[in-house]
Amino acid sequence: MTRNRATGVRTSAAIRVGKITASETLGFAAALVLTALGASTAAAQDWPTKAIRAIVPLTAGSATDMIGRTVLDQLSQQLGQPIVVENRPGAGNTIGMATAARSDADGYTILINSSSHTIVPATYGNLPFDTLRDFTPVIPLGNMPTVLVVSPSKGYKNLADFVAAAKAKPGLMNYSTAGAGNFSHFASEVFRRAAGFQAVHVPSKGAPEALMEVLADRADFFFAPLIVALPFLKDGRLQALAVSGSQRAAALPDVPTTVEAGFPNSEYNFWVGMFGRRRRLLSFWTSSMRKPARRCKIRPCRRSSHAWAPTR
Amino acid sequence: MQEKLARLGADPMTLTTSAFEKLVQTEISTNMKIAAAAGVKAN
């Protein structure tokens, strides 16, 4: 343990997250940061002394929920305290976000959110919280690939072929989304504008419904969550033209990103991440990063009371 | 852990906390611009 001169807070040198390398597992990284969450409280060496509350602003069983639970389960075992997941779905994640924003900034409440986190400030006029001020981004838990799917019956050879067809009949193409203001809506608009074609938005209730629109030939394309589209890609009922993010999907190594397929500035990423509450974390992080008291690589460091053995 | 997450559709995303914080800030301002340009509002 080292004592931070600025704050007088005892912290573990093992939380120097700037040292995280690509080889570290997600859970490992998350654990380090949770240690940091606790370290921001007055008695860092005693953290956590009670259950940690994790708010998920989406339904139990959603991708965000299941990813969060997978990481938190392991984290809970490591920390020796329960992490109690509370699902607070509704209003584009803003109900759960508001619940988390009202919680104490004592290191015992975290928020597991999708990247809708960065969308709601743009789509909701009157939020009861300030997304930047009330939450501290802690760490991403995973990238969620989004795939541009079309019906194979259209016979598009590739993404350029699809865009050429869209340009040839301006405004006649339509696209489904999992709802107005959903990330699939943003991904579609970013791509459409970067590629330079017109298309009509037909919002659905959710991702499975939006996928049905393409399967039933009522919509020409949909930027679908990979996990929802994958079974239909495997059995050939849908065709994947591109992945929206800045990296390819591990499950679809042959499908290019929209940028690789020739459309610059068309990427749109979707992810799941962990957030903390703002105030205490901010002072902790800024002081600990400004003054690294001791150089200690994450894994060999045995000084942390929460030393985490990475699982491989 | 990675395998479990992969089954849930998540690919690894390795960012430091400060890089993640920057990403969140950038995305919020980008999404503001997209929403304004495309007239996107929540349901």
C-alpha cells in the first residue's frame, strides 16, 4: 500500500490502469478498477466491507445484463463481498441511470451500461442527471459488434454494390432500427451520411422485430447487434455486408468494417462498460495519475489486499 | 472469462480508464452532432 500525498488516502499501487495491456483479461482489468473504486473511499484497505450494488438499466437477460453479471460474478468472488445486480430498465436506460446518479458516491454503487450512455444526452431533452458530471467511466467490458444485414435475395455482391443500388434509387430504400434514438438508428444515420445516400427510417420495437422487417423484405437493411443476427447469418437467411465498428467482429472474421469496405468516417461503435459515481473518484484518479508513487506492474504486484489472479 | 463474454457477443475492448473517459466524452459530442443533423429524438 502507498499513501497518496495529496489526499492522504491509502491506495494500492496495483491500480495503475495505464499499465493494462491487451493480454489482460476483461475481468482482471475490471477488478483493478473496482479496487480503485474502493480505494477512493476513506479506508481503502477495508474496502469492500459490505455488498456492492450494481445497477443495470436494462432487463435481466439482455446482452448488457449478462455481460455485466459475468464480470461481476467473478469480481464478487475475488472481493469476497456480494455484488447485487439491480435491473432498472426503461426510457432508453435513463431510469436506471437516474437511480445510479442518486446513489451515494461512496464506491458501493456502480452502473453497468451500454454505450447508450453516450446517446441519451443527445436524445433526451430533460434528464435528471448530467451524464458527464454524475458518472465516471471506469472501464469498458466489451465491444459489441453491429452488423449491416440485408436479404440475400437482393443479390448484393458487397457493400459498395449495395451503396450503388441505394444511390440509383434515391429515397426508395428503407432501414429498420430497434427504435428511434437507439444505437442502430445512429449507426444507420452515420453510415448513410458517410456513404451519401438517402433512405427512409422505419423504427421497430426492438432488435428482433427490426430483424424480422429485413427477413420479411419490408426493410432493406438493418444495423443489427451481432448476437441477434448471428443465427440468421449462419443459416443463410441474412447476408452480412459490413461491421459498423472500428474493428471486425471475432465471430465474422471475413466481414469487413464499413471503413475497410471503402467508406471513411462511417464507423459507429457499440460497447458495454462500467461506470462509477463522480466526485470521489475524480479526485482519486487525478491525484493517483499525477503522482505515481511506485512503479508496479499489475500482475506481479503483491501489495494489493485485493490482488487478482487473472484467469486464462 | 473471454470465452463466456464471446458467447454473449462481446469482443475484447482493452482501454485504460483515461482512454475510456476520453471515448465517452468524444462519443457524447459526436452523438449530439449526429442527432442534430439527422433530427434524432428518443421514442
